[in-house]
Amino acid sequence: MTPDQVLEDALSRIGSDRLRYLCLDHPDPLVREEYGAWVLARDAGQPAPVLMPRPSPATRVATALKAGARWIAGGLKVVPDPVFEARMKLCRGCDHYDAGNDQCGVCTCYLAAKARLPGEECPLGKWRKYAVTKTKCGGCSKGRNRK
Ligand code: SF4
């Protein structure tokens, strides 16, 4: 039996037109995949994965444009490699990470780009914005006037 047939069988047992649409006909492949996994888990009596609400395509475009504008306004800086790797490590270990597309399942951003941008942060607070500074040691007032 193919994976599609297994899903068809599970959907037949559940008998929901809405779930059938979300699993088989929704235009977003991430939605189809996520709901398919949810149906299969439920049908097998396993704990079903938590489904996160997804931003609409228009919201995604607006979010990407705002992130680009923030990046330009911030001087086109990127985070240092260790920060990028630390962010990606958190994402790869996250239940919402879509490894096939390197996308966040919550915000749907492409993480190879998002995790490079200092002004971006995880929508669930797993990693935060990063302040990129170019001041040399001694640029702040800490350590001055020590006796
Ligand atoms: S950005 Fe946050 S929610 Fe999205 S995959 Fe990374 S850690 Fe998970």
C-alpha cells in the first residue's frame, strides 16, 4: 500500500471533508504535509502533532518585506557564524522545523536566510534578536576609571 493509499484509508475512517481538503487539496504543500501527518498519527492512535496556525500568503509577503526593510535599515549586517549555527541548531531540534524545505513551520520563513538576519527572532522565543556592533574594545564606558 502506498503512503497516499494509507492516508486515503485514514481519511475515509475519519470522514471529514475539511480534513480531506487540508490533506489532499490545500494549495500549500506544508499544510498538506502537516495535516497528513496529523491524520496518520490520529488514525494510528498516537499523540497527534500540535498544529500551529499559519500566516496567510499575503501576511508572509508583508512579513518578508518588513524583514528586508529592517535588514537594509540596519546596514545589511548579518550575524556571526557561531550565532547563525546556534540558531540553526535550535531550529533543527524544533518540532516545527521543516527539514525538507529548511522552513519554520510556524512563521514559514526560510531559515537559512532568517537565521542570518540580526533583527529577526524565533516566533516562539527560542532564539532572540542579535545586536551586531562594530565598536572596538573600549567603545563602551565599562572598565573606565578603574582604580
Ligand atoms: S524559528 Fe523557532 S519555531 Fe521556527 S523552527 Fe526555528 S526554533 Fe522552531
